[in-house]
Amino acid sequence: MADCLVNMIRISNGSTLKRQVRAFILVFLIEATVCQIRYSVPEEMRKGSFVGNVAEDLGIDAKRLKLGSARIVSGDSNEYIRLDVDKGTLVVGEIIDREQLCGQTSPCSLNFEMIMMNPMQLHSVVVEVLDVNDNAPVFREKEMHLEILESALPGTEILQMSATDLDVGVNALHGYTLHPTTHFNIKVLSSPNGHKYAQLYLAGALDREKEEKLLLTLTAVDGGEPQRSGTLKIHVTVRDTNDNAPVFTQAIFKASVIENVPKGTLVVSLSATDADEGMNGRVTYHFNHMSSNVAELFILDENTGDLTVNGVIDYEENKIYEIGVLAKDQGGQSTSTNVIIEVTDVNDNAPVITLTSFSSTIAENSPSGTTVAIINVKDVDSGKNGKVSCSVKDNIPFTIQSTLKNYYTLVTSGALDRERNPEYNITFSAVDDGSPPLSINKTITLRVSDVNDNAPVFEQSNYEANIMENNSPGLSVFSVKAHDFDSGQNARVSYLLIDTQMNGNPISTYISVNAETGVIQAVRSFDYEQIKTINILVKGQDGGSPPLSSNTTVKLSIQDQNDNPPQVLYPVQTGGSLVAELVPRSADVGYLVTKVVAVDVDSGQNAWLSYKLQKATDRALFEVGSQNGEIRTIRQVTDKDAVKQRLSVIVEDNGQPSHSATVVVNVAVADSFPEVLSEFTEFPHDKEYNDNLTFYLVLALAVVSFLFITCVVVIISVKIYRWRQSRVLYHSNLPVIPYYPPRYSDTLGTGTLQHVYNYEVCRTTDSRKSDSKFGGAGSQNVLIMDPSATGTMQRIQSEKSILDEPDSPLEVRPLTF
Ligand SMILES: *[C@@H]1O[C@H](CO)[C@@H](O)[C@H](O)[C@H]1NC(C)=O
Ligand SMILES: *[C@@H]1O[C@H](CO)[C@@H](O)[C@H](O)[C@H]1NC(C)=O
């Protein structure tokens, strides 16, 4: 047996197939023995590429090959290598892929035999396929996804990755590189069987908030020339961990809110951000710390952070609110801050008025400027809204003055008069300076107390009243009334009669006035014929202190009553003496015989007299003038007429009822006096009667004269005695009203005499003065008793009366003939 030296042709790197390395091929040319020849050829050579010159290497002629019908037998690889018998060379029959042929086995050889006939020779040929770097390293996937928590610690191993390279030897996988390596890196490790893999680990801290997605490129390289590589894209997603707390957008929130805004008004929107994602970044808002009452005023929306009003915001209660708030994420992190809410004042409070001191009454004479009340006015609003001004409404004499801050005094600004305004409703108002302004009114009732500044006022400044004479004493005549505009005791009027004298007597002896009612009463019965009018002064005085008073005059007129019958003055009616009017027989018709003169002390109608012929001896001869009382003949006197005619005339006044007096008039119808005498003495009865009468008359005259002298003596004695007594004792006021007969004169010729009355009071016992006068003028006091008069006329004439009317002496004309 002979070993064949096989030439080994080495084609370096397979890239240039021209480079051949001739190996030794040991050809053992042994009969029936196999000689082995070795060649090498790079993979991936083109078809027909030269592998080795077998003939030459076997040392045989190329023809031998032909002749011997050399052919390649056995082996699967006969299609890869072909024998070119013409050239005696082995060429590539089919492109050889080493990786396909041998995989990772190395070296990779094609073993076959070449057989030749004639003689039969068997040669073993080994063709080694040389690796060419025709495969790049390959990862199983081109891309992969990876999630990693951002909280992972540096150094943490994450993943092993490997690539494969079908090539072998230097062309096989050589190593890995990673890009970028900011956060991650790799370690290249080898497995026990020599396979290399990459261990990915975390090189630096992750922050999802900065970089959420990372792209890593892992490159696997082989050692071939040129080098081939494969890459793997690693998509890293950094998973969030709650490593961020929410952050408020402002360090502190400031807001302002107007007081009294409605519920739901937005005050401020809180806002916080959280860099984390998902629930870790979902922020909710909460109250943190505040007093419970504030919690009722505001509401915080958990989700939106809107802080809204939920109650009544009152500036006056709280001017500023500080609320702690919290922003929370759902991963348990939180941040707090404060919200400062300033409340803006609104003019929502009216001023409040308080009466600090107040006197409800004021005297009407209080001077202007008197303090009535002290008022305190407050407004809890601030600024202009709390600035208050005060004033008095209406046009009343009061004004408000400002004293201290918030204090006002209400003072009078004019004169008060209770009689005009007994009460004031003082309304004052306080207005603040807000917009719109708020105001308040307060009314106080002030009573003006009375001062006695009004005197009583009589309803009339003078009064006139009538009173019938002959009244009963105590009769209420009239009443006066006075009003006083003051009140109470100051208006209580009492009536006083002012003391005056009337006829020398105090007026109070005639009239009295009821102090309470003002009723005027007669103290005594009045006689018109003596007193016709009474003038009194009444004083009305109030109960004030000092009292005020006023006067009024009252004129009381006394009314006449028909209480006196007519008195016949002429002809004087004598008892027995014959007085007759003489009518000559020659008298014509209408001859004035005489005139009946009568008076009536009453007045007016009561004194209006009329005359009538009541009886007559011959009614046809005489008539009486009804108005003037003149008796006249109404026919011619004849001789047949009786000498002695007797007429009875009735005198009537016009009063109701009327009074009358009768007078008898004797008329002698004769031509001579002796005829009359003889005629009148012809009556024997009459003569006897007249004698007796004469006697009685003389007697009566004597008695009366005696009584008169006695009386005068007695009166004078008594007067002197009393005068002496009164010097040491008392005065008596008992008045005596004497009666003075009227003076008269027939001036009108009406028969009614106009008379002038003169009444004087004569005090029988009065003051010494009047007594002395009385005594001194005693001789002038005359008492005349006229027996021929129907009544006794008493006359006491005072010295004064005589002095007053010296030329009208009071006397009785003796009407005798
Ligand atoms: C004051 O007010 C009272 C009660 O309102 C009323 O009765 C009275 O008449 C008023 N007085 C005046 C003077 O207006
Ligand atoms: C009232 O009468 C008195 C006394 O006569 C008098 O002094 C006073 O002046 C009078 N007053 C008036 C107002 O007439």
C-alpha cells in the first residue's frame, strides 16, 4: 500500500480564488490499493472553479484518466466536485455552502473516491471546504420590547441576549456592542460551550419623567474579514413609579371675594401637577387644616380644585381666611399649601342708632341749644361704607351736632311753645357713605312740659248782663269764663272779684263771684229805683307759680219792674180841707180846668202814665186828656150846672200788671169866691164834719210836732253817743237806703214827668268822717211830714247832694189854694 500525498490547495479567505496552495497529495499507487489525495477549496466557488489537478497529483497521464474511464464514485458530494477527465482536474460542480454542508462542524470535508479502470485504480480524494465569512451574526428577533421600572437600581441584570453566526472559526460570532450606553450596558459572557452572549444590565438610574422610551441597539459582530454584524433593536419602556409628589402651580394662592356673594361663586382654582403618570399622577384636592366654621363657608372640588363659596361670607365676621389645602396623587404622595382669601367689604350693614341718654320731656322755656338726647351711631362696615352722617328730618326746631366720633347730640335750635306744639316726634336719620347708601331712621317722642307763660284770657274783654230788680239774694246772674292755654295747674283759673267801692260800700256787699266757676251772684235784692247798674272787675288768675292774671269788667244792668204805683202830685189830696178848681160860668168849651200831675218812679213803660175820668158829677161837662192829665170842659157851662162838681180821675201806668192811683178833683163852677164858699158851706153835714176835722187836724199837728222834736232830740243824742263809741269800737256796715222823692218838672206837658233821680247812700253809723260830716250838717237834714200826702215821705238829704246840685233844691211845693 502506498499513501498518496494529497496536495492541499488553500484558497485564502475564499475571496480570491486564484490563490492556490498546492498541498502535497500523497498518492499511493498501490494495486488495488487506495491512494488518498487532499485538496481544499473555499466555499461558494463558482461552478467549474479549479479544485485540484488530480492527474498531476497522481502522477499519471491525463490520457490514462480518459482511457481508464475515471470517474468519481460514492459520496453524496459528487455533484459538488466534478472530474474533468480531459484536463485531469477536479472542478467545482456545484456551489458549495459549507454551512449547509457541515454546519458548525469543522473542518468540513468532502470525501469521495475516484475510480479508474484498466487497471482499476481507486483513489480517495478529500476536498476540504474552507469557510468563507459569508454569514453575519443573527439575532433571533430583529426587535424586542422591554419594560422596566424606573425605580430599578443600577447594576440590576435584566436580560441575556445572544446572536448566532453560522460561520465558524474567525468568521464566527466574535462579540457584542451596545449603543447607547447612557443607562444600560452589556457584559459579554461565554457559555461553557464557547458561545458568546450579552448580559444587559442597568448602568444608570432611570427617570420615566425624563425619558420614558429608550431605544438600545445591540450589535453582534463576527471576526471575519470583512467583519459582519447583526443588530437587535431593544425598545425599553420605563415604567412609572410614584416618585413625584404633586406640585402646586403657585407657592401660595391669593384670592379675594366680595362678601355676601351667592353660593357657588368661584373664589380660586387650585392647580397642582404631578409628573408621574396614571394614578400616580392623578391629583385630587383636599382641605388640609382650617377651623370648622370656615369649612362650612367654602367647598373644594376634589377633582378640579375649584374653591367655591358655600355659605355666607361676612366681612364683618372675618376679613381674611387662610385655608390649608392638600394636593394628593393616588400613589400616596401629597403636597400642601395655603390659600389666602381676602374678603372685600360691601355696604351691607345699615348704621345702628342707640340712644345713650334721652329725657322725654323738655320745659317749653328751654333756651335754644338745650341738649335733648345723646345718640350713638355705629356702622360695622368699614371705610366709606362705615362712615355715617346724622341729620334731623322735617322742619322742627331740633338739630344734631356731632361731638365725639360716633356720638351725636340732639339739641334744640329754636324756641319751643307747648301751647303750639305740645309734642314732637323727632325723626333723625343716619346715612352711611356706601354705594348705595344705607340709612336708618329713629323717632323719639319729646313732650314739651308746660311753663306758666300764658295768662288766663276772658272770653270777652267786657261783659254786660241784666238782672231784674227785686231779685232774691243769692241769685246767679251770670258767669264769666276765662281760658288759660297752659296746662294743668298753670291753666286752672280761679275768679276773684276785685274790691271796689260802690256807693261807699265794698262791692262785695252787692255781688259775689264763685272762684271756681266764675258764676256771678247777687248778694242782695236790688232796687232799680236805687241802683241801675253795677260795674265790677273780675280777675282771672291761674294756678301757676308765679300766677298770671287778667281782668274783665262786667256791667250789670238792673231791669225795672213795675213795682211802684203812680203818685199824684197835683192836686194834693188833703183829708178835710176843700181844695177846688174854679171854673167861671163864662168858661168856653175846652177851658183848662186843671191838670192832674202824677209821677211813677218806675221807668219806661212802667212809668208811662195815662189818665181817665173815672167818675164825675156831670160826665158831659169835663174830660181828661189821657196823655197829659189836663181836665177841660167839653161844653159851655150853663147856669143849670151845679156849683160843686166832683171828678174822680184814675192814673194808670203801662206796666204789666199795671198799677193805678185815683185822685179826686173838686171843681167849683162859680163866678165868685163867696158863691163858692156859700155853696160849699151849704152842706150842714159837711160843716160839722169840717169842724171835727179841724179839731183833729190841730190835735194831730200838735202830736206830730211833738213827736218830731222828740225824734230829732233822740236821734241827735244817739248819734253823738255812737260817734263817741265808734272812736274806740267798730264800724257797723249796715246800710240804710233812704228814699228820695223825685224832682220833677212838667216840661213836656205830657203829664208824665221827666224825673231825675239822685240816690245817695247814707250810713247811719259809718266812718267817723261821714259821721262828723253828718253831725256837722245836722241842721240840713230835714224831715218833712206832710199830712196832706197820701203816704209819709221821708227825706234825708245829705250835705253832698245839696252841694252837688245847689240850684235844684228839693222841696215840696205846697199846692194849696
Ligand atoms: C307722634 O307719633 C305718635 C305715634 O305715631 C302719634 O300718635 C302722634 O300723633 C305723633 N305726634 C305728632 C306731634 O306728630
Ligand atoms: C287788673 O286790675 C288790677 C287792679 O285794678 C290792675 O292793677 C291791673 O293793672 C289790671 N290788669 C289788667 C290787665 O287790666
